[in-house]
Amino acid sequence: MKVTVERAHLLKSLNHVHRVVERRNTIPILSNVLLRAEGGELKLKATDLDLEVSEAIPAMVAEPGATTVPAHMIYDIVRKLQDGAQIELATRNDGATLDLKAGRSKFALQMLPETDFPDLTAGTFGHRFSLSAADLKRLVDRTQFAISTEETRYYLNGIYFHTVEAGGELRFRAVATDGHRLAQAEMVAPHGSEGMPGIIVPRKTVGEIQKLVEDPEAKVGVEVSDSKIRLTFAAAGEGATGAVVLTSKLIDGTFPEYGRVIPQGNDKELKVDRDEFAAAVDRVSTISSERGRAVKLTVGDGRLVLTVVNPDSGSATEELAVEYESDPLDIGFNSRYLLDIAGQLETDTAVFRLADPGSPTLIHDFGQSNALYVLMPMRV
Amino acid sequence: MSSAPSVVRQLSDDTINRIAAGEVIERPASVVKELVENAVDAGAGRVEIVTAGGGKTLIRVTDDGSGMSRDDLALAVERHCTSKLRADDLLDIHTLGFRGEALPSIGAVSRLAIATRHASEPHGWEITLEGGLKGEPRPAGLARGTRVEVRDLFFSTPARLKFLKTERAEAAAITEVVKRLALARPDVRFSLSGADRSALDLPVARGADARLVRIAQVVGADFPDNAVPIDAAREGVELVGYAGLPTYHRAASTWQFLMVNGRPVRDRQLFGALRGAYQDLMRADRHPVVVLDIRLDPHEVDVNVHPTKADVRFREQGLVRGLVVGAIREAMARAGHRASTTVGAATLAAFRTGLGPGLGPDAAPPAGHHQAATTPRGFGRPESPGAAAGRSPSSYGRDPLRPSGGVPREAWDWRVSPFRPDPMDRAQDPADGDPGQSGIDPIPDEPQGDAPLSGFGEAMQAGFAPGFGVSADIRAADPAQDAERAARPLGAARAQLHENYIVSQTRDGFILVDAHAAHERLTYERLKRQRAEAGIPRQMLLVPEIVELPEEDAGRLAAHAGALAEAGLVLEPFGPVAIAVRETPALFKRLDIAGLVRDIADDLADRDASSRLDERINHILSTMACHGSVRTGRRLRPEEMDALLREMEATPNSGQCNHGRPTWVELKLTDIERLFGRS
């Protein structure tokens, strides 16, 4: 293999794929990135066996071929090379070394044979549809914070995507929960998503999706099978030739019947300015020094009082003007959770629907219902 | 039908005895236990035990008890014959034995000879039993009392013989049994001897503190200094004895001597209670040393659970556990900042020599002792060199405390002292045996094994340029106040060394304080106090977590739901074979609820109580405490040091860090004088 590429192209592409590679691997080839030169382009691919990202960049191919080299190392090298440099990649005849040349810099990298490189793309994807990158990013962003990290309940370690009939139309919905709170975001189902199975996309894949969305105007192609999802991020911006393709295994499990925990009868409606509320929660929780810090909400008669008591250091209270016309109520929440949710709300006014101090609370934007959050109170 | 040959038949007495023997007589130590119990039950004032071949060849137990008449002797070796049970009431047991199984069982598997003389008889009688075959009583000459001789144990059951451990191990097990029995009866003299062992002689202890004297004889001369008396009672149950300080710990639970009405027991539930009592005072892999007797109405306890009577069942299990945990915790809190004296002794050893005096043959750790004898400054090693030297008479000849001693390697020598000029070459000194081990842990909160052949923190010293000084210096500014401070238990702070260790002066010595460890413990105790006052915040779950369990486990969990809720875990029955968890402690970031619940269920099945939740919460608190504490490397101002010492004096459990290591050590003036050979 002998190929010349522009540093900018190679850097951008390595930046996309190298993140997938784990820092420590028991299987050596998983530390490597696959380089394949053919037909005027260089294709890069990296995997951790659950997730694979590949991308092609324009290249001058003098001699087609393929090899693998350590991903993080080549990324660091290319990153430190001069801007605008032309990079030549050539394999030696010994089959063990890749020479990388750029200007006066020369590197010899140890290779591993590309034939050993795992391939995740096999299999047929029965459902195809596309949606805008902005929509996908919104679904992911709104729900990602609620993904559970507790590994024994592995089926909660991702976002549950599925279609559902609601309000007379088909909706494409994302849900995540960690048992303490639940986040749900949805949109009109894109054409072609009807009949797709419910899928759980793992946390790491979710993180990569968030990073790979660069151009919100672009389209993202989605393909779904029973065990995998493939996302094709159309090339965006100048100099891009190939698309970035992400293929990921899905979590093999059943997402719980989450509909039951979304309260329907909460009739005590509280409207509060989102930013004021978040800033106040943040301020009063300063007094608490430990994890699981609880903030007490006392609502009644047009005002909301936030209280945090720390037996060691003192207490804090803050009063906010709110719209509230129901019976007074005291309820405790984990302040961290309140801030997480406030950070997701899109409208300036946050709407809380409360029932009692021992029941789930519903939080959502004002006037629209594309996203909602359920939060379980704390007992203090 | 009636023509079929009968296949069910009554076993012969001989076979029955051998089966019974299998239960009662597991190993030579069980024979010793039965015979010594008999002797004690017979009112002996002196019990003499001789063994050979680890008890396999010979066990002879001689006592000066009441003895037996000829007729009693003949009957005694029959199965289920005993003098100890009145009116066949198994609930009214006042003696150690009562089942009437021991002698025939022993007789069934060995060559047994019993000689005895009752006061009413003109002379003694002797009877033999060989592999179950009983001889006729013959006249024998002996003083009042009984002598039981067991030879060739298990000769008739070769299979059992094969499974015995080495002579040494069996001999050690016998010692263990005798010690346990001796602890309960300071009024009886026990002597144990034989070619297969080092002799043990426990003279009668008299006076008000007879019990403590006996304990010192058995557990170690340094134990009384490192233990707090326990004397508590609740609803008719009494708990008396001594509990070792948390810094005085061992690697196995064999040094936990538990008795129920004077009967030595090894009961899992009681061990569990001890674990609970010392829960956050000690690392999980270390064990406290205790001698405790639980006294209660014999009707309230069933000792007839197992033929060897090691297990017991209390009618009020929860009450007994609560008493044990409560009394020890209360006593430890009272002991406050005390750390064990062995720590000081270990420190001295570190000053003294590179070769641990513990290597002396007489200081060899007793059986069942598990720490290498080559660790002169193992924290809290009860078999500390100073103590060992002090109580084994034959070690005087090579007393390492004397610089003029005959063995130069063991004398104080500045060349092997950590204070010699160049710290670096110490690691290369081949005589050090184990190079590369530093003395004092540079990071005190990392649990580490005891560093062998330690000095005084060479690793840390090596990092300093020559000419480093004290980190802080307190000259007595106000003499009056200073005198007052020096009179306090932890003295007046004088300086801080190596940016961690506080040196303080007391009236009769000086004290080194590990400032990081001490402050960590103080922070931890404060966090615990806050927790106790404020309660444990609970996060409710969106969906109750359903955990499937066996019906008994689910039932037990449901029965303990109240206590678990206090600790932050709210659960309720969910059908017969599952429980639903509704709320969990908010402190836990990630929690495997099902795993936790199953672990708690196991604890409940095992010991009828679980401290697991508390332990996990305390673990989080202790991590927080560690992060919130003064680090090594921080220079403390004089006022800060004194404040730390005063707070340590006022705070319970401040004598050890969260891992059971001491937070301070004391060197008495007398110790220091001995270092210089001025004693």
C-alpha cells in the first residue's frame, strides 16, 4: 500500500474513528485502525467489537492495499504534524512496518495484518429511514442524561428508540431511565420507521452519535436490524467525500413498560421560570456537602421555597414567585436531578405536575409536549 | 409379604457406639475436651493433661475431683449414663457435659483405661475398655480423683485415623481446647505437657481479678493492658469479660473466646455479633481479641444443638446480639482515643534492631497464630516483641533490650538504625533481609501489609534534601498553659515532623501522632454523628425493583423491614417468593439492588441481623472523610496541632484510623531509657 493524503482530511477522519478505540485492549488488533487504499480514497475503520466507525477520505493512491496501525498513536502523530502537510503512507515489503512521511518527519509504525481486523457490518438491516441530524441530536440530548450506569440492569444502559401511536399519529420516541428519573423525547415518525422493532442503543454509541453530528442540516440514514443499528452521517462541509458510518450492536434486552410510571393524574400544576429555578437550586445546594443532596420544595400560594439543611454547616433557603393555585405541598428532590432536568427544558417556563411527596412528579416544557421528564422524590 | 426376609435390624451396641463416637469424637482435641469437662464437672481443683503423638498415641487426664465408686465406674462407660442430668430435664443444665456419650464413645474407638477413687471407697478401682469391649473393674491404688488414659485413639476406625492432621496440628488443637476451658475456670489449675508440645501450666488464679489473671495467662500478658472490661446486663442476660482494643487485632477469629454460662462455644451468630460490634473500627480481614462470657438462665439457651456443644441457640437471639454489640461499642467509645500498648512496643522494636526479636525461639507465635514472626513493627501485633520478651523467661538470655547482650545482631546498633546518616544504603544492606520495604506508609490510608524490618520512613526521608527541618516548632510560649497541656493524655504538641507526624510531650514520655490518620478518623466520626442525627435520605424508585428470593429469605427480609428502612432501604413483600424494593439510600450512586438485597438476606439467614447497609454507608462516609482530611504534606500550625490532640481526646474511637491502624503511639520515658540501656 502506498498513498498520499492531506493532513487536514486524515486528522478529521482519525478524530472521528479513534475515539471508538479503547485505551487498553486485551486483543492487540482492537488498538489499531484499519487503513484501506483503493479507487482514489483512503478508508479508515476502528472498532471495539460493539461499535464500529468508518469513514473515507480523498487520497492519491499509488499502490492499493490495506493494513492496520495503532489508532491513538497515528492520531497523535497526525495531530502534531504541520498544518497543510501532505502525508505519505507506505507499507514496507517486510509486511510489518508502515512508513509515515510528512515533510522532514518520518515515522515507522508497527502493523498488524488487516485480515485479522473484525468486521461488524455483516447482516441485513430490515428497516431503513432517514431523519435530520438536528432531530436525532435532540432525541439523544434530551434523554441521554437519564441513562443508567448500573450494570446489573443492563437493559437500562442505553436509550430505547421505538415508534408508538399517540394522538392519532405515529411518533418516533426515545426513552431513558435509571430507576430514579425518566426522560422521554419524541418526534413525528420518519417515513420508513413504521414497524421497526424497539431497540436499545448503548450508552457509548449514544455518546459517539452526539459527537458525529456536525452539521444539523444534514440527513442521517438509519438502518435497523434485530441486533444492530447503522447510522450514516452524510458528508458535510468542504473537502468531505465519504460519509461517516457508525455500526453498533444493540443491547439485547427488554426495556421495561415505562408507560406505567408516567403519571397521568397529577393535577397540581406549578409554573416557574426555568433559569431562575435552576440557579436557585444550584445556590441552595451549595450548603450541602455530600452526594445525594436533598432540596426541599415548599409550594403554596404563588410561591416556591427551596430549602437545604446540612446539620454540619447550616441551611439555605430561597423563595421564588411561581404560578401555583393548588393545595400547599412539601416535597424533596435530589438537587442534581433537578438541575439535570432543568438543563434539558427548552422553553423559558418549566411546568411541574405534582401529586404528593411520595409519588412521581412530571416535568415538561411549557405548551409543547415533545419531551417530558418524570422524577421520583426523595424522603428526607 | 410375611415370607420376605427381614432386612431391618437393630444395630449392635458396638456399632451404635462407634457411630456416636463419630459425632462426639472428631479428633484428639475432642477427647481432651470431653475428659477435661468431666474433670471440671467432678469438682476438680487441679487438672493435669499429658499427651503424646498429638493425642493419637496417648491422652491422660488426671484430676483430684470427686471420683467414682465401683458401681458408678462400671456404669459410666455404658452409653447414655451420666450423673449430670437431674430429673431428665434437658432444659436445666448446669454442667458442661450431660449427654452421657463421651466415655463409651471414646471407649469404642480407643484403648481406654479409667482409674478412680471415690471418698467412700477404701481404695480405687480401674476399668478398661478396648475397642468397645468392657473389662471388669479391678482394684487400683490411687489418691482421690480420677485418671483417664486414652491410648491408640481411632485404632479401631482406621479411616478416621487417616483424616487426622499432623501431630503438631492436633497437639495445637488440644492446647486450644484446654485454653478455652481454662478461661472459664480460673479457680482450677490446668497443666498440659507431653513430648509433643511445649508445656502449658496455668496455676490457680485467686483474688478479685482472678479472671483477668487467667486471661493474661491464656491470651497473653499484654492483653489486660489492651482490653476494656465489659460488664453489661439486659433483661436477665449478663455479658462479662474483656474486649480487646481495635488496634489489638489478629488475623483469625481463634482469639475470640466466647462462653455461654462458662461453656466455651464457637457460635457463628455470636461471631457475627462481634463483627458487627467492631464493624468500622477494624479492617474487615482482621479480628478482634475478646474473652466474653454470656450468663443467662439455662432455660433461655439450648446447648444441645450439636454433640460437641459448640453451637448454641438462644431463645432471644436478638437480645443477646444487641447486648454484645451494644456493650462492646459502648466500651470502645469509652476507651476513646486509647490505642494498644503493643503499638508502643512495636515502635520500640523498630528503633531497636533490624532483626525482630520475635524471631527468638521462645517468642514463636502460639498455635493458630498467623502472622509471620518476622514483622517487628506490625501494627497491633499482639505478639509484640516487647511483650514476648517480657513473658517468656528463657528469652532473657538474649534479651534484645540489652545492648550488651550476647548476640550482636539483636543489640541496638546505630548502623542498622534508621537514624544512621545515609538512609539510602539501608535498602542495600543484605542483613536487612527484605529490602525495598519502607517503614511508615507514605500514604497512611492505603491498607498495606505490615512492613517487615521497618525503620522510620526512609522512603520519605530519601526524598528530602539534606538539612530538612521540622515542619513546625512549638516552643513553650506560656509555661503555665504548657504544663496543663502536658498533663493531658495526649500531651502538649511540640513539633510536626515530615509534614505529618506530630510529636507531643506528656508527663512521662512522648507521643507520635499520624496527623492524617487521626484527622481522617475525626472527620469520619463527625460524619457518622451527623448521619445518626439527620437520618438517611432515601431516593424513591420510579418502578419498585422486584427481587425474587426463596420464601424463607423473603419472609426474613419482610420481618426486618423496619430496621432496614432506618438504614435507608424500604422494601415490602411482593407475593410469597419476592420482595419489592421501593426506596434506597440516596448516598449510593450506583447500586445493584438485587445483589444487595440477596446479600442482606444471606446475612439474616446466617446471623439473624445484617450490618451490610451500615457498612456500605460507613464506607462511603469514610471515603468522604479521607478526602476531607488533612493530607500528609500539609504543615500544621501549633494551634492546629493542639486542637487536633484535644479533639482526639474527646472523640470516641479516635485511637485507630478507619482501617484499624493506630493513629498515635506512645513511648514512655521508661521505654526510652531502656533503649539507652538505662533500665
